[in-house]
Amino acid sequence: MLRHVKEILEAVKKGDPKALFASFIYFDHSFSIWLLLGALGPFIAEYFGLTGAQKGFMVAIPVIAAAIFRINFGHMFQYINGKYIAVMGIFLSMIPHIYMLLSGFKVSYEDLLWMGVFLGVAGASFAIALPMAGSNYPKEVQGLVLGLAAAGNIGAVLDGVLFPPIAKKIGWQETFVLSAVLLLIALFFVVLWAKDKTKKTEGNKLYPVLAFFATIAFMVFLAIGIPKGWLGVSGNAGKLLIPILGAGFAILLMPMAFKRVFLERDTWVLMLAYSITFGGFVGMSSYVAMLLRDVYGISKVEAGFLMSLFAFTGAMIRPLGGHIADKVSGATALIYFLGGIAAVNFLFSLLTPPLFLGILLFLALYIFYGLGNGAIFQLVPHRWPFQTGLMTGIIGAAGGIGGFYLPTVNGIVFEATGTYSLAFAIFGSIALLCLVIVKLLHSQWMEWAYVRYDYEKGELVGIDPKSGRVVMEIGR
């Protein structure tokens, strides 16, 4: 253990620790704001008398909005300093809090849907925080550093520990407004310490910003209009179309040169894998408090505490996933982590365990989610060394799409069947399918995925100095 801690500290010293901390705080506090509706979900559901499908859709809107906006953020990051994008994102994320305050703490369920779109801007911080942190460090520690920055997932812990007890005392509307303090803290550290050393693409910097705001407007239209049938499709079918419509709109506005990455097989495989690992983490974090209430009948505060425990576990384990991937390659590690996710989901689909065993199984599920997240983003800078920002946005978007479908499907399944067994079986099958695909591609991926540091030579082994790619398979 001490050896691993020493390795982590030495790795952090190889770059700019202050810039890494700023990226972490930006993502951590933004993550808390992103999942705010999930933490307050039991209170909101009781206040409005929401159905299962309405609960699932409400908490899914910020998740899918963040997924779409990550595409925009990745696009902007190729042209604009990430620090400026982060500041803009923080201010946009404050709009729901300002509206709640100005409305006298009186909002409707429909208001929460469009407000959820702006909370999604906070969730898109992932596409800026990770490449911005990584730009301050050398390649041989990218898996660990990106894992440390992405441990901002721990922001979900604040949601479950702080907000339900506060909401119980002063009301969920007042708690919603009070949470803006986290954004102000993030703003302070981003302005003070954040740095982006990524080489930017020459071109029109205004266009990606305009595309981003156009996408925000489109997502607000979908969030409000789909339930009302404005596009001729309503109900559950309409809700399930939102990721396709939103992602299609954002991709349509991207330059043709960036769209070419969608012609690559590896793009789609890593998108699928991340939709399972991060999609599972964020989707379950946004819904698990309500799931625990439905299945075990525990109190809202107890459900919030358990949500925090699970999120803390998944977030803190993520750097270890990146560290393991640095040692054995993300391609190898991912096979085992996907296997764990599939196994736990299948267990839940077959039985409803007693509360204590259920908690242990959820902890195991979150451990595999966190390890998988770290392994996938160890692969990204090696597979796309000159498009890391763009690919972080695109693959991160896939994670958000997975995070949208998980609570949405859970809500639909529970409303239709009264249990969550079918939903767990569906998600376990998807994880198993992805495992098979990664296993089939493993030998090809090892040509670029496994990078090690030769301490005798003092250099990376297997990297082409011109392209940044691994050019040979390295034995282990």
C-alpha cells in the first residue's frame, strides 16, 4: 500500500499539482450539481406525486444533457483554452439556482426539466477537466493523472451526505439554491490555478461556441416538448429517442474533419464500454436512492447516505483502475472489469437480496464501474494522442447516454412490472456483449494500448516519438 501511495505522489510531482487540483475541484463540485435532482429526488417525487416514469425522466434529463454537451465541449476544447470554457460552464450551471431564487422557490415539474438541461452543463465539465489536467503531465502517468482528476466523481458523495439532511430541515427548494456555493468554490480555484497546455487547432473559435448554445436551446426544446408530444412522439417511446435526437443535432454541427472519428471501429467500442461503466456509475447514482426506497422501504436520508457510500466507492477506486491499466494495459483490465459488472447485474436480476447483502452487491458493482472508468480513459490518449480533448468529449458523451437510459429504463420497468429484475438483466447482457467484443479485439489493441516505462533507459517503451503511438506489441 505504501509503495502505491509513493508511486502516486511521485507521479503527481511530475507535472503541475495545482493545475491538477483545480481540474479535480471543477469536476468534483460540478458533478455534485449535476446529480442534484437525484439526491433531492425522493423529496421532489413526494412533493409533486411523481410516477416511476416521471421520476426516471426527471433525473435522466441532466444526465443526457451533459452527454450531449460533452460533444460540444470536446469541440470547443480543440480551439479554445479549457480554462475559459470551464468558467463559462460554471456560470451557465448557476442559471437554475438563480431562477429558483427569483421565482420565490416555487417551480413546476416542467421547470425542473428545462432546469435539468442547465444542470447538465455542469456534468459536461468532464470533457474539460480531464484533458486540461492531463495536458500538465507526461504520457507515462496519464492513466493515473486522468484517474485522479476524474475522481471528481466523488462529488456525488456530497449529494447524498449533505443535501437530503439539509432538505429535511429547510426544504428541498432552499437546499437546491444553497448548493450553488459549490459552484462558487469551483470558480475560485479554476480562475486561480487551472491551466490548459494543450496545443489548439487553428480556425474559427466562435463557431463551436455558437453550436454549443444552439444545442442548449435544442435540448431545452426536447426536455419540455417530448413529454407534450411536440414532435409527434410522446410517452416512453419519445423519451427514449432524446439521446438519438440530441446527439445527432450536436454531431451535425461538428466540422466534417471531426466527424471522421465516427468512421473508426475503436470509437464505437470505447463508446459502448464507457456507456456501461460511467453510464452505470452516474445513472445508478442518480436513481439508486429511489430504487432503494422502492425495494427496501428505507428512509429518504438513509437512501441518500447509501447513495453517497456507493458513489464514494466508485469515485475513489477510479484512479486505481487507471493505475492498473498503466501496468497491464486498459485493453486487458477492461475485460475483467466488464465481467464483474455483468456478473453483479445478473445476480440482481435473479434475486432480491436482503438489505445487507444488497448493499454489498451494490458496492461491488460500483467498484467495477470505477475501475472500468479508469481503464477506458487510460486508453484514450494512447489511441488518439492528438485528439484527446475531442475524444474525451465524444466518449464521455456515450457515458452520459448510458447514464440516461439506466434511470429511464429502470423507471419504465418498475412502473410496468413492479420490480427491477428485467432492467438488471438487460444491463448485464449489454456488459457481457461488450466484454466479448473487447476480448475479440484484444490482440489488435495491444499494439497501441500497452505502454510501460523502462527505468533503466529512462524512457517509454513502444512509443513512436513522432506520432505518440505504440508501434509494436510489447511482451509482458
